[in-house]
Amino acid sequence: GWEFLLQICCNKPYNCNMPPLKQLLRDHHLRHTTARQEVFAALQSAERPLFIHQIVNLCPLSNRTSVYRTLNLFATLGIIETITSGWKSRYELAGPFKPHHHHLHCTACRQLIQLDIPILEETIKSFADSHEYMLTGHHIELTGLCKKCQLSLSQGRD
């Protein structure tokens, strides 16, 4: 459960002191509602970031408005990260609910590939330390074309 997720997160040099969802909401004088639990569960079980319509479909007990409000609240509380590509956004849990990572994003087909690059994290921390900067977070999104889209593009030129 939660202890396992927190243990994974605490192997990284990031803020790992965030309590489980119920406690986090309570600490902010917020109720633990069905919509909040459903949205959290949908994101927790997802293997990749979800579009809002996917989250709505995974929350049968909550109306669309409650899902939108919950996502806004979760973003404010740092529970989720928003990944914007073009005009659309995808959502996923933030640390410590999910280990910290970055994405490689195909601008043609919108595919997202999760990047776990320990040396990148070490470099970012070292850079911040060398400037005597207390790093509280960062977000890196690499964009380009996946192999399939590169092939489609090159075949279209032939």
C-alpha cells in the first residue's frame, strides 16, 4: 500500500513527507469525498497519464464537474502533475504517490514515453547545489517524433 509507494519515493532526493490522501486532505481541512477517492484511484491504477475523458469514464460515481474540480484541487495540493500537449492535458499522480520521472512526447501521434534517467536527476541536483539553490521541483518534457511518425513523414516525402 502507501508505505511501499512512500518507500519507493524516499529512494530519491525529493520531498517524501507527503501523507496518504486521507491525511493530506484532512491537513488542508478538506473532506475525503467519493469523487476525490475515485479520481485518485483512477490515476493510481493508470499505467500512463490520462486524458480527462478517460478519468471521467473511470469514475462512474462522480459527475464530470466533480472530476474537474477534483483535478484542480489535486493540482493545487501537488497530488497530480498536468502534462500539456497541444490543447489537451493529461494527468498523473505526482511524487510521492508515483516515483518522479519525465516524458518523451511525440508531437505527431501524442505518444508519451516515461523516462527514468537517474543521471539526469543527479545532474539537476548537482547543478542546483553548485548555485547554492534549494531545488523544490522541476519538470522536463522532451518533444520530437517517434520512429513510427518519422517513417510516416519520410514515406510521405518520397
